[in-house]
Amino acid sequence: MHVVFIEPRFPANQKLFVRALAEIGATITAIGEGSKESLDDDLKRWLMHYEPVKNVTDDGAVLQAVRFIQSKKHIDRLEATIEAHIMPTARVREAAGIPGTSVLTAHLCRDKPAMKDALRAGGVPCARSIGASKVPEVRAFVEEVGYPVILKPRAAAGASGAVRVDSDAELEAALKGFGEASIAVEEFIEGHEGFYDTLTIGGRVAHDFVSHYYPNVLEAMRTRWISPQFIATNRLDAVAAYDELKVLGKRVIELLGLETSATHMEWFYGPKGLKFSEIGCRPPGVRAWDLYNVGNDMDLYREWAIAICTGRTSQRASRRLSAGIIALRPDRDGRIAGYEGLEAIGRKYGGYIIDAHTPPEGTPTQPVEAGYMANAWLRMKHESYDTLRGMLDEVGQTVKVRAR
């Protein structure tokens, strides 16, 4: 099996997909934006060939690289795992006659209004939404559904670029910020937010996982003093409340035409019941698979590689542990000056800490909206979901990241 993988170098866990393919005996070629000299020793050992391009989201450049590779060796799969790479890779895959996620599926997982139209038509509950390029269309939608509403780029990932609007004045200001671009406008859904992730083979769920956000993403990515967290639960098969989520998740896979792929599905649960939000035909971000591996005594990267190459899996999720991450934000922008409370947490919970990232003194800080792993973070595990949540809350209350 010859697999071509898009951009194996960044982010850091990209090479884990390549490692997994190598371990199961696949022949691997990669296409990326760096030089061959930029590859580390592991990638040089695992890859049969590396083909550099200026931009992996440039369909023409990637297709030219794929055509060159095909002239040397048949390509069985062309794979990408980063949101921005999914659509261009699908177009190249289709142009080059390589099986995998279709352009239609990639479009439905990228264009938010089209995605929600398809889901609602198939009976999957979603927030009311439109795609709009004209201000009167937006105003008419807001008049119909009422405030608050969410405005975001049509192809945004997660909360990236999203704006909550609560008044006419805020709406006008937000619309000026988007300019002439077509945007997604959505009804604001009150409730708790989480995500449902799968590894799907031929449209069938082979592995599935659920994680919960505390607090919801939009608030977490806009509020400095919050130390946001998400926790992968080990109660997915034991709590009946997840049954509806699993049933609707399977329906999403069917409606969007997902075949053999990782998936990432955001959802809300509140006064209006269960509502699905964003859907991705890719693994989740923030290295959530690392948490699933710890909690389930498995190697999901390897499972993905086996699924891609053989159409099966080799392990079962143990559901033994819950595992979570908490982001630790600097108290201001600048440079890291030090940490408070880390030693106390280490003494009390050392056996439950998976790992931590604490940039050294002098490291430039990253803005709050850069995400959960942009600055310091800590990951933990425990047999009890509720106990783990309490431990992560204590970390957030105890550990302080000082900047100057």
C-alpha cells in the first residue's frame, strides 16, 4: 500500500500519522512546504520520498506533485489530517483518480451553511442558519430568529473568526469587520458543548469517543482569566444519555458521505435538546487523540493507519480512564516570567499527570485566541470522570502563569 501524506512536519503530532503508517508496513511519500533537509531523522527514515511544494493548499501545485509521484509509483491513498488541507486534497484526489474523501463530502464538512442544510434535511437537529453575502439577508435572518446570533466565516474551523452578536449596534460593527465576504449566520444555541469523534471505515463507526468542554469554546477563546479544559469521558458506553448522540452521529456520517476517515463532530445540549454544530472529516485538533489513547489503552494513530490501508481495525477501546487537558493562560501578553502552584499540584497529583508543557522564562506569550496549547498546559487522567474534572478545576485555581 502506497500512501501519500500531506505535510508531515507541523503541527508536532503530524509525524505520528506517518510513524503509524510506517509501523504497519505502508510505503509512504509525503508532500510538504519545507525542503527535504527540513525533515527530522525519523521522517527521513519512514518516508520513501518527499516532494516539496510552495503551498499545500494550492491545488495545482499539489496535483503536479501527485502526477510526478504517480509517474514513478501507483498511489493507493492520498491523505490529509489538517482542516485547511482537506478540501484542496479532495480536489487533487478526484483529479488524480485516487480513492478517498470526495469533493462533495469535503465541501459539506467545510462550508457551514451547506453542512447544516444537508443535516437538517436528513433529520439531524442543528441551529438555524444561512449563508449570506448581503447585509439585508443577514438583517432579515436576525429579525426572524432574534438575538443573539453567531457570525463566522463560511469555512471557519471551530470558533475561529466567530463573533457573537447581541444587538443591532454589534451586528453593524461585526458586518463591517467581515466586509464583502459571504458569511455563515447562525442562531445562538444555549447549552453545554462537547464533541463526538469517530474513526469510520466504509461509513461504519469503528471507534468513537466523546469529550466535554468547560466552558464552551466561544467563551474559552475570548476570556483570558479562564483556564479552559476539555475532558474525554470513559462513560460513553455506560451512560444512556450518550445514546442519542451516537445514533445521530451515525446519521451525520451517512448524510455527509463519510467513508473511511477520522471525523470530528461538535454538539450542544441545552433547553432545545441536542443540536449538532460543526462537522469535520478529519481528526480533532488539540491532540485529542493523545487523550483517547491514554484513556483507552490504544494507539489511535495506528488504528487510523490500519483502517486506511486495510479497511479494518485491530484494537478495542478499553474505556478505562477519563483524560483531559487544561490550558494555563499567562496573566498578560508579553514574556513568561514564571509559574506559581506547579510544585503543589505535582506533589498532590503527580501520579495522575500525563504530561505538561511549561515554556521557560522569557518565552513570548501567545494570544488567548491562539488556542488550548498555545501557551502552558497540563494533561491528566483518572478512573472517575467527575474526580478528574475536580482535579483539573483545582489546577486552574492553583497554577498561575506570570508574564511581564
